[in-house]
Amino acid sequence: MTSPETDLFTATELRGLTLRNRIFRSATWEGLADKRGCVTQRLVDLYRELAEGGCGLLISSFTNVLEDGSTIPGSMGLFHDRQNKGVGQLAEAVHQANGKLCLQLVHGGGQASSKLCGGQPLAPSAVETKLFPELPREMTLEDIKRTVAAFAAAAQRAKQSGCDAVQLHAAHGYLLSQFLSPHTNRRQDQYGGDIKNRSRFLLEVVEAVQNAVGKGYPLLVKLNGCDNLADGLTLEDATKVAKLLDTAGIAAIEVSGGTPISGDMNPVRMAHESGDEMAYNVILSRTIRQQVDCPIIAVGGIRSLHVMSGLLKTGQTDYISLSRPLIREPDLPNKLQSDAVEKSTCTSCNGCFKAAMKGEFRCVIP
């Protein structure tokens, strides 16, 4: 097990990557890429501002590895040569501000929209669920092979473009998560059934990415510790997946939870009226941390210095990941380190995401 570090602002190394502190920017959809999935100047400016704000590692918004996995307009892609230049500009802007960039890779699977992906969405199984906007087509073995290769190719593009690491999005009901969850995986072949078989696709992606970029290149995974669905992935099974990932040589696991149909237990829960912080995934991250050797990243409802430090001191996590607080205050890490503030003024109202759907990525609270 990794040993807890009580100082949030001590420099650390993650698979050879030096990070100035233990605060990460968690992947946050901005909706600012162009229609072709290419990086825009607005994205470059945003990431430069975040890096200047003091985060140890910036994890990008999810980046599609195939056009047939597109879920939301304005998302980045890394499946075509024309997208490489913009990702390189993103990495350069972050580096100029003394930051590090991790590109998150995703395929939407059944959450994809036929209007965006150009055909019937793909999923582990052709199941009807509120998670999917329409009935998907069950992936063939050839579909699986092609998608595994696409993750590897995108990771290689990310490395060549100057990104310092990549993260696989295996949470929140996207394709990698769909294979792990019995809610969406009803397959009867080697990719379905018990958790070992349901993990097969994710582990094949991990192996393919490692072969493409080298095992020394930091590969992170964002994993649901629980789907918060009656028939979804459980903490017990998620812990087994985490152990398999640890054995496979993952650099770190960011532990999240929930899906868009998990009700009040969804990934971006709104705070109570008081604005009290919830740290709502900590029981998941703490449980998984006790079972693996690789570092664990806690995310969800965390926004104060005393809670961040407390989670580190008590060994419940190794790193802290923030999303909504950094939309309101991109310079929050610097403020916390200088004692200018003790906590973010973000109240987790989710107004920022509603604004992003209109092309305005910003906090809406004055």
C-alpha cells in the first residue's frame, strides 16, 4: 500500500511524472471543441488558466477515440490526424504554465447519439435502459477488436502530441463502464457473465494502450466504485476490477460513482442548501485503496483544505480531484496553498453545466 502524505502541497512522482502537489483537475466537459472534435483557442486559454491556477495535474475533458462513440456536442476527439495539432497546443499551453496534462480517453457506447456518431450506437448488449437514448446494437467481436485498437491509437496520438499521461474513462456509464456493469452487459460470451469476464474488455484496452505507449508512460483509469443502481456494478466487484488493474500496472485509479440514471446518487450530485461539502465517493475510494498498491484519487463533493488534508492524513486517498470548484475558481489550488482561502465558494449547484450546454462554460453564480 502507498503511505499517506499529510502535506497536500508536497511534490510527488506518479510513474516518473513529477507533480507539484496532490490536487488534480478532474475531467470536466466544457463543450468548447469545434464540430470536428478539434481543440479551439477557448480550450487552450482555459487550460492555460487552470495550469496557472496551481493544479498538480490537469485531466482533460473526455476525448473520443472513435467518431461512433460521440455523446455530447463540443467534445474533443483524437481519432484523426487533423485533431493532433490542437491537442499539442493544449499540452504546450499547460507546460508553459508549469503544469502537466493527462488526456482522458472515452467511447460513449450506448450513451452515444446516432445524430453525432452517424449510425446506431454500439454497446455490450442490445438492452433498453434509461441510460441509453436509443436501442444500441450489440458489439461483435470485430467491433470490440476495432475499439480496443482505437483506444491504443488515441493514446499514442496523445503521447506524440506532448500529453504527460492518459486516463481511460471506465466510469459513469460510458462504454468501458458498460462492459463492467451487469445493468448493461448481458453477454453470454467471454466478455459477459462474472466480473472477470466483464473486465476483459477494459483489461484488453489497458494492455493495448501499454503496448502502444510503453509501460513507463503514466496510464490512469477512472473507475466507478459503484454504479448506485440496483442491478449495476457493486463495490465488491469494483474492488475486484481495481485489483486486476493494479496487477496490470496502472499508474493510478480515480474512484468515482454513479451514472446519469442513478438519481440523487449520480456523479455530479447537488449540494444541500447549506452548501456543505459531501465528499460523497470517499467510502468507495477508501475501500478500494485498502486493496491495491497503486495510488488512489478521490473525487466528488470535495472543496475545502481541511477535508483534503484530512483525507490524506487518514490514508483514505493519495490524491484529490476537483471539478466544479475549479470552474468557479480556476486558481483555487494557489489560493489554498497561500492561505488566502480555506475552501471554495462553489456550492455544487450545477448551473455551470447548464450554461455549458449553451456554449458558455462558466460559473453562473455572481
